[in-house]
Amino acid sequence: MPDTLLFAMEATLNGLTAGVMYALVALGFVLIFKASGIFNFAQGVMALFAALTLVGFQSGQIPFSHLINAIFGTRLHHFGWNMPTLLAIPATVAVMILLAILVERFILKHLINQEPIILFMATIGLAYFLEGVGDIMWGAEVKALDVGLPKGMSDTVDELTFNWFGYGFFIDRLEIWAAGIAAILVASLTIFSQYTKQGRALRAVADDHQAALSVGISLRFIWVLTWSIAGIVALVAGIMWGSKSGVQFSLSLIALKALPVLILGGFTSIPGAIVGGLIIGVGEKLFDFFMQPIVGGATENWFAYMLALVFLLFRPQGLFGEKIIERV
Amino acid sequence: MKMTKLAATVAATMMVSAPVLADTLHFPNLSYRTGPFAAGGIPFADGYADYFTLINERDGGIGGVPIRYTECETAYNTERGVECYQSVRGDSPLVLQPLSTGITYQLIPRTMEDGIPMHTMGYGRTSAVNGEVFNWTFNYPANYWDGASVIINYLLGENDGSLEDKKIVLLYHNSAYGREPIPTLTRLAERHGYELLTIGVDSPGQEQGSQWLQIRRERPDYVVMWGWGVMNPTAIQEAANIRFPMENFIGVWWSGSQQDVLPVGAGADGYKALAMHGTGMDYPIYDDLQQYVIEPGLYAGTGDEVGTVLYSRGMYAAMLAVEAAKVAQEIHGVANITPAMMRDGMANLEITEELMVELGLPNFGPAFSVACENHGGSGEAMIQQWDASAQEWNLITDWIAPDREMIMEMVMDDSLAFAAENDMTPACMN
């Protein structure tokens, strides 16, 4: 088999796993947009905040210690113990649920019946607020995140492909795990929305707010529920991306990777987020592989947007999005 | 009546406060403690601030005049950096330290016009070495082209003086900063016969899957990195993932701090980087910092960055600023110097090992002297290597000199082109 074909196959395989990482971020956007029509600009910052909180709990860091020290002249930094990961993750989930309650109580409740653009602007404000709070709460230094997930080249894939093709493919074991976790996440969300009372209520609100209200579904509860689930998805994305390159403020920029995925997959479809992520992942890796010798690389950031732009021309609602028909 | 009282109070306040402002030496810092590059900006700013605090607390200022230190947040954003410049330019800033090549490029013409010196230590426009063109910009003790040349000289030493048939990849931040070493490495490739492959990474650099797949395919002998922020730990992690030998992976001095290797853990063991100054806390100056700054709680930030690589760099930058201010006071015979006088101090700065010992920093930085023809110092750097088990950087070489003859040719070409573009006649100011 020619080397170019083998390398292209390796790039495709890596694109698929990278696409899953993008889809993990996009899922959070879809959940909130589907249930409330809000494009949550703060989703990337939520991933950062969740990861910061998880590392903070794991390392026994005292929240707001820098602020406390500055005001009271103390030298508090750590509680003196480390929290096991299995305990730190539920504790972080609790913080994300608390955040969802606060967002509903102090932002969404006051913006009922407002235009989508107003709600969007509110999430921009939330993003900046949360970034600042995360900084004051946990500090801005780079933090290593280790939840026990394996990292590095998969020997199994390497050996298997070497035996088949005479060239061992590289796949990061972390990304293989991410694919498995994303599959579990999507399956759980599907089971939750199809087979639980709250899930059905959530779907009812997504379909028609007014009708859902008329049958006694609490909109405020559904919003808390939706933002809580989005918070948990943000935590999963934060763990995956944080394990790759540490937890630091660039983590919030992963949201930029989700936008083209959403344009491709549609803002209201969970399968769309997965498929969109895979298309973007494979597309950008293959484009970079073939175009790097010509343009010198660094194509990943803009290629995803170019692809989304082309898609917008032909299918503005995305692959799986609902077609918007407005009669005049 | 009320207005009269108010006016009198304002006038009195101004009379009281004005002399205080005038009798201080203003050192502003265009810092970044927020945004995606905060992890690098914070320790540098802390080190810069703490050294000035030390001078105020221990020595009562410079030549008896207290230092006034201010910060303006740029978030490593060029537009905000220019806004910060606008906000400090009327407040007698003695020297600007923007810690961003992008901001530096924007400020060079502005500082030239306003007569404000700028120190871009190990970053910025490399050809600012030529003080006949860039009268107000200084980039001692080393610049990017020096760094690139030092790495190649180190690799020559490791390969019995020949890099013939070797393949070297430059993995660079796709920005003005990251592209700076390309001309030097290209010219050195022609001279030493190695193959150079340049691979860009878009900012901030969190996603480098394609780049490292390509590196794996190309099987280079060495990878040289020009990264900043999250690009560094991501690249080191990716290198560990593909099992690239870490001892053959060398970063510039902006890719060689604790923030770059700690998130990677054991995988970063053996990674190398340039060092333009010493590392660690085994220097007498830390005793003074402990006594006058840390213990009394006067430290900047959270105080937990003391002794890290970037903290040391900020402290070193402040030390060089203070020494230049002393030279300026000596030249002009006044303690309360102006930005123009500070420029003279910087242009006549001489750092000797005796002075470094006196300052509590023996063998911390290279000895160098500044002249109109050379605003760039000696250009020397060392190589440091990360020990993941001990979690510390170890210096593994002595000072390595760059190929200054070749670099000066490039400096002259670039700086004279700048002068021609801007209708300037190159000339020394002093």
C-alpha cells in the first residue's frame, strides 16, 4: 500500500477521535439550545470552571484562598488533604448543579419571554463572570489534571496496524477513552430523555414551551435540569481536554471548536453534534495532511469554519437540524 | 460656599499629591494576569514587581527616590497593549516592558515618537539590536535570533561539529513571535547542511494532533519549539504521546518554565529549553526577597511563584531596569531622572559578573555591555533540562555564544530596511 494512503488513513483515524473531543463540547450547546432556545456562549467557560473545580477538590485547595489572604493577611492555600477522584467528581457535579440553580435564579428567571439575542447576550456576561470567579476561586496557574485516564500511544493499535500494513498507526489512548465516554454519555442522555418523567418533560418543553406550561410542567425546573446536564457534559469535556494539556484559561476557547460542529450538525440534534464533530475532525486532519506542504500547516482553526461556511450555503439548518419555515 | 470648600480641598490634595508623584521613579508594567496567556504573564509580573518592592524596602528606592510601580492589563492582546501605552505615556514611564512581540511591534514607532525607552528582553523585534535605527528600543541580554543560533551551536556540539544530513523541525506559534527564528534557522541550515522543516501551530495551540502526526511521519532528529502559553504543555504532551525522545526536543526560553512541563508529569522528563538566566532559588538575592518582601507580605500576586523560571525572568528584567536607572542618575547627576535620561542609562549599561555577585545573583545572567551599535547584549544562553522526578530545571551547559557575525548581518539588513521604509537616517543618539 502506498505510504501516502497509509498516512491518510492514520490522519482519518485521528480525525475521528479528535472529532469526538469536539462533539463533547458541542453536546453542551445542543442540550441548552434544544430545551430553551438559548445559544449558551458560556459553555466553554463552564468546561473550564468544572475542570478547575475538579482539580481544586482533588488537590484540597481552599477556594478563594487568594482573596481571603489578601483581605485578612492570612496564608491559607490548602486544606492539607487530597480528595480521591471518585469523590471529587460527584462534588464537582454538585457544584455544577448549584451553578445551574444560580443561573436560573439570577439570570434566566428575569429574562423569560425575552428575545433570543437578549438571552445570548446574558450568556456572554455569564461567560466573563464565570471566568473571573474561576480565577479568584482557584487561581490562574496551569494545573495538571489526572483522573486516572491512560494517555499516550496505543500499542494495540500500533501493533495491529503494523501487522496489517507494515506501518503502525498512532492513536492517543486518551482519545479512545473519550470516544467510549462520549458513547456512554449520548446513550445515557437518550435513555434519560426517552424513558424518564423528567426527560419527557424536557422534550415537551423543547417541542413547545406554551403547551408544556399548560400541562403543568415547571419551566424553571426544566431550565435548572437542562443547565445541570449541560454542566455535567461541560465537566466531561473539561476532564478530557484538561487531561490533554492541563487546566488553564485557554480551555474556555475549546468552545470555538464547537461552533463549526454545531453549524454542520444542527443546533438541536444530539446525533448531529456527534456526526458534525466527526466530519470536522476528519476534514481538518485530511486537509492539513494534504495541504501542509503547500500552505505550511496551521490550517486546523480556519478550515473548520470554512467547511461550516460552505455548509451554510447549502443547508443552513445543518445536517440534522430542524428546518425553519416562516410563513408571511 | 460648599463649592469653594470643595475646590480648596481639591487644590490642597493636588498640592500635596503632586510632589509625591513627581518624586518617584515610575516603572509601569504592561502585564497580563488574565486571558489565555495569564499562566506565563503572572509569574513574570510578580517577579518584576517584587524586585522593585525589594529596592524600595531595602534601599529606599533608586538613589533615594522611591519607585512607583504600576500595572496595566493587556491580556496579551495587542489592541489592549496599545491602549495601556496610551494610558501611561503621559505619566513619565521610565521604561516599558510589554512582554509581547505583537505589542512591541506596535509600540516601537510610538515610543520613538514620544521618546520613551522600551526593554524587550528575549522577545520583540530582533533587529532592535541596531541602536542607530532603534534608538529607544533595547533587547539585551539576548534575542530570538541569538536563541535560534545558540540551539544550533549546542546541537553542533552534541554532534561532533556537524549537522550534515540531520533533519530539524521548527514547531512554531503561528504569530509574529513564532515566525521570528525562521530566517536564522534557514540561513544556518544552508551553512551547516541540515534539513529544516517548519510547522506552524495556530494560537493558542491547544490542538496539535496534525502537527505531531506529521512529525512522527517525518522522523526528525530534533524538534525545536517556539511556543508560548498552552502551546508548550500541549506540544510536550504530544511529543511524549508519540514517544519522541525528549532529550532531542528543545524549546526557546519562552517554552521552558514550570508551567510548560508540570501539566505533562513524568512524560516531560528530559525535555530541554534555552535559559537566558539561572534557575532556582540558590541565589543570595532570595534571602533579601524573603526578608523584605515575602515575610512582610508585600509580594505581588499570591506569592507562590517565587523562584520559578518566569518569576526569575521578571526579577531579572527589573534588576536590569534598576541598574540602568542608576547609570542614568550617574550620567546626568540627578536622582529624579526622565525617560530620556533613562534611555541614556540603558544605552550605557554595563553588567559585569562582579556586579551580579554584588546584587546577589552570581552567574545568574551573562556579562554584557550596551552600546549604540549593540542594544542586544551578548546573546548568550544556556541549556536547561527538566527533571520530572525532582520537579526542577537543571542547567546542563555553560553560556553558549550565538553566531553573532551572521546575526549582525541579518540585523543590519532588517533594521536598515525599517529605516528606509520610515525615511529615517540611522544615527546614534549619544
